[in-house]
Amino acid sequence: MSFTFTQKDLTEWGSALLVFVSGATTGHYAATGMNAIQWMGAAAAVLGSVAVAVAVRVWPAKTGATVKAED
């Protein structure tokens, strides 16, 4: 059996891994104790990784031809 990975597959799985790792890291440090500034940074990291994952899945695919808007 042969598996082929496309760039789309790699970016989707990579962004999912980014969400998982940022959430796991935040959870680990939350368990050891964080102050308010660290909580804000952790929330920004998790929300940023979720934004990347959403953008990867929603962004339109590249096409061969570029469409130029006319004035």
C-alpha cells in the first residue's frame, strides 16, 4: 500500500499539531502556576494557533491563472 502526502495534507496536519502542542504546553504551565501576564500570553498563543489552523483550511486554493481586477 502506498501513501502520498500532498502539501495540503502536510499543512493541515502541521497546523493541527501546532494547536495540540500550544494547548498542551499551556496546560502544563497552567498546572504549575502562571501569573496574569503568562495567562494572556498563553491565550494569545492558543488563539493564534487556532487562527492558523482555520486559515489553512479556509484559505482558497491557488489557481494556475491570476485574475487581475479591472478599474
